[in-house]
Amino acid sequence: MKSRRFSAVLFACVLAAFAASTALACTPLGVGAKASTDGSVIVSHTCDGWYDHRIRIVPGGEHKPGEMVDIYNIMCYDTRPDRPVKKVGEIPQAEKTYTYFHIGYPFMNDQQLMMGEFTWSGRDELATPEGLLYIENLEALGLARAATAREAIQVMGELAEKYGYADGGETLVIGDTKELWVFEVCGPGLWNKESGRPGAHWAARRVPDDQVFVGANRARIGVIDFADTENFMFSTDITKLPEQMGWWKPGTPFHFADIFNPEPYGYPYYQARREWRALNLVAPSQKFDVLGEYDHYPFSVKPDTKLSVRDIMDIYSDHLEGTDYDLTTDAASGPFGNPNRWPTPASVRPEDRKGMDWERPIAMFRCSYSFVSQSRDWLPNPIGGVLWFGQDAPDTTVYVPIYCGVTELPKPWTTGKRAEFDRESAWWAFNLVNNWANLRWDAMYKVIRAKKAEFEDVFFSLQSQAEEKALDLYKKDPAEAVAYLTRYTNDNLNKVEKGWWDFAFHLIGKFYDGGMISEEGKMTSPGYPTEYLKKVGYGDLTIRDLERAKSRKAPK
């Protein structure tokens, strides 16, 4: 049976909705408790594209019957003047909610529940203009109403089925103090609330405690074992539409990714290259082959050695160094090894390469924010949940610890414009440093990494001490521990915000006009690498003209 297609008019309507929430290439990782160095469940995320970078704390509490929750689309674009957020409806409020942290894609609550996100869009036939909820709505509602990963999956799945899922296909990596899960959801196809059918297709799969998951803009849940309800969860009638559409035959494995995301977007290695790189970094002994868009890596792998938070941060700074795809050594990196590649519209690509693109690394200049979180069952929630947050690109950011029990955050981290330079926003300090580095990447990147390490080394060295003090306070009065961690978090954020602005202007004063200012105040000009000068024909025209002049003067 051939796949049923939307009419052209309907497809145009839903395509706009799908594209509106498509993250431009996020790369989340998850680490099970027995795969991490300290027993933490780790969740991480790079939010690559123009998305709301402001962290806002949404207080939880008890709610009266009849209270409603406003639903807005599309919240992840809240800093974009060209994509205004719109109220599209409301749903009944829960009797009790937890405090959660809102950002482009909400990522943490006060119960140590963490979420990372990436988009894969999926089949056009699954879109519905009648759905109410986008992925960021589900995340916000899940974090507000659930204390564990399993609870969050159940909450989000039920809400998506009841009110309809309007977004493209999405994946969430969800961790709590004990478990790590992967949740994937897509639309129901033609649907409305009166249809009697579920308003979404979704599935979730548990990551083994001793393993690591990585995903990159294509569905990653493979074959669902419907009998294994301990490690799989799934939506109502999940096999019905695929069978009707001819995407799946009863008696064959129900491969979620192949059924709902058979044609990943982007060039042939857009997703697989990042998966390949991350898997080989965490488990190099397995020597994973280079695969394309239609082949699948294992759902999760056991790392060669247990991973720390800083290991994940290092992975997020990767530009494919040391591989055949190294973006710091190819011709496009220029004389100074710059790994950044600007978006290249199809209209300017060579005629025989319209479907090609630059290699896609994990670290991206257009990242709005990234994080690496820890959930720890041996500590009380306000202390055990900590999210290491970095603004802008992960390779040039500073990761600052934000504890899940804090009650307020500094203004430069909670507000800020993106359509114009905003000196009051911490995000712009990091964006300025990353952009300035493009002038002389080889020289500046070393300086930036050293400065980044200065801050992070202090935070990691003080982590145990700060948490021990918080735990002592918690035993006497939990409110005192929360107050202490709020001060501690805010002090660190303030130090980094001021320090990074100072550093940005230091770089401007040190690197300009192709030169560098030494500590003694002397300008030095390192020039270009010799091999690059040979490659670009340094002096060729002078030699040509000298030869011409010589030939004109030669006796006839």
C-alpha cells in the first residue's frame, strides 16, 4: 500500500509548523549511573540555533480546582522578533507542580529531573494542524508535573495523546537520580480531538545503567520490545497507523526509527557523523565504522572508561580533530585552522553538489546554549541536582554550576535581546568572544581555552566543599541550604558574566589588525603559515611581473 500524502494546501500549512520548531542540529548525550565516574546520571544538550537562551525559574506549588495553564506556541523562539510567541489554548492545571527551569527547551526541575532535546521531524504524513502541543510545551508540563523520568514520560505521552502533538518528530534524553531514558514523539497524522484516536505516536526506551546514549537529529529508538514493559513504554495503538499506511507489517520487528523517520533530513552524514564521533570518543576500542543516514549505530554503548562531567564537556568542544574530517586542518579552515563553517544556501553551491554540505562537528558557533547535568540519589534534591550551564558555543563557553534548588538567578542570565547587541546580557559576552576568535583562531582559541579552564577549575575544585556545607545546613534547616546554594550559584554566575565581558574586551585589545599585543605592549605580527603562503601563490604576481620586466629589457 502506498503512503497516503497530504494535499498541497494542507502540507504547506503543517510544513510551516514543522519547520518552526526544528532545532538546527542539537546533540544530546546521556550517561547511566554505572557509566559515570561518581554514580551521577548525566544528561547533556547543545541547543544549536537561534533559541531562547534566558533561564527563568517557574515556581511550583499547590493549585485549586479549575485553574488552567496557558499554552503558547512556539516558546523556544521567544527572543526572535520575527517569530512571535502566540497563545493557542489552555489545559487544566495539575493539583501540584514542581519548580522548573524554563529556557528554549526547558531542562530541569527541583526534583533532579533533567531533559535534553533534539529534532528529527519525520514523515510529512504525521503532521497535524489540530494539535495543541509542541515539544517545549511537553517538556515544561513534564518537568512541572513529574519527579522521575518514568513519570515524565507518562505525563508527556498522555498529554500529547489527549491534546494532540503539533510539532515535528522530537527526541528527549531524560534523567533522574536513578534512571536514564530516551523519549521520542511525533504527530498522529490527520487528527482532531473528536476523532477518538490518540493525538501522537511516542515511545520510550531505557538506557542501561552502565551505558551511554548519543543522538543527533534522527530517531534513535530501534526495535520496540512490546513485552518488555520495564524498559519500554509506548503510545496507545502505536502500530495501527503504520500498518494501515504500509510502513510496517505485523510479524516483523517494529523499528520505531525506520517507521517514523525513514528519511533523515540534511546531507547524508549530517546526523551520523556526530553519532560516529561521539561513540568513538567514549568507546574507542569498538572502532565504530562511518555510517550514513540509513544505517544505525547501537542504541547505547558501554564506554571504555567511566565518564565524568568534564569528559562530556570535552566532547562538546570537538571539531573532528585527528580524523579524516578534521575541520581545523582542511582547506576551508584557512591559514589559522578555523573550524567554523557558515551556512551555505543551496543556491550558491556547485551544481553537482546541491545536496552536500560542510562536515558537521559537535561544537557549533551557532549554539545558543549547552549544558551537562548531574542527578545524584545520595544527596537531597536541592543539592544533588546540578546543571553545568554554558551560554553560546560550547567550545568557547564557561560551564557554571546551577543547583536545582536555587530560587533566583542574576538578571544578565534571565533576560537579554538577541536581535541586537545587548551589553546587559551574559550571552553576548560569550558570543563576542567566539566571533572575535574567527580573526585568528589558532592564536586566540588557546587563550580562550585557558581562560575557560581558569573558571571551571575553580568550580570543580570547590564543588565537594560547597555541597558538604550545603548538606550540613540541610540537616539543620533545608531552607538554609537552599539560600546558601542560591547565593553560591549567583556569585559564580556574576563572576563569570563580569569576567567574560572583561575577557572579551581584553581579546579585542590584544588581537587586532592581524597582530598581537605582547605583555610589554609591543605589537607582533606572526603572519601566515609558510605552507599556506605557498598554497595561495604568495608572491606569484610579483615574480610574473619581474619576469615580464626582465624579458622586456633583454637584448633583441
